[in-house]
Amino acid sequence: MSVINIQEKFKLFSAHWSPKKIGELNGQQVLLAKLKGEFLFHKHDKEDELFMVIKGSLDIEFRDKKITLNESEFYIVPKGVEHKPIAKEEVHILLFEPLSIKHTGNIIANITVETYESI
């Protein structure tokens, strides 16, 4: 294991909505992603999902409310809760999730990533 510089890792990719794995620990994975535009409503039946904003501002829409995360803020979406991330401008986020989580949860779409690339 070596020191990981998150900003350097963000420079290695440009694709939106395609998380990249930068680490694993205790059955969890640390992912980085660049987001722009709207994702889709989805849920993870068995896993909580942590979104931490590194750069920009991220809205997360729920069926009954919307929250906004700014830089250095995070939110944990509880398992089973439908949510839709929205990035009006490019946002850089860190995700902390179980290895078993599926990218688009209970939905399969053309943007679904089956296996996260390690960078």
C-alpha cells in the first residue's frame, strides 16, 4: 500500500458516471467519480451508500425531498431508499460502498457499470 493522492487520481479519467476504484478495506471499496447531468432513480436494497463531494455541488433527489451537498460534505443514503444524483456542473465525489453494491442498484441501464476499473 502506498499514499494515494485523490487529486492526482481524478486527473487519470474524464468519463462521467463511471466510478473508479482507488482502494479496498474490510469488504468495502473507495471509489472516485466525476458526475455531470442527471443519473437515474435507483436504490440499493442491501447496502448504504456514502457520497462525499470533493469538488463542486451535488443535488440528491429523493421521492419526497432533495438535498444539496457542497465541497467537504457527505451524506449516507440508507439501503432501500430511492435516490437520483444530479450535477448541474461537473462534480468530483468520493464514494464508500460495500464490494457487493451494484452501480445502478435495482435498475439496469445503458450507463450501468458492471465492474469498476481500478486506478
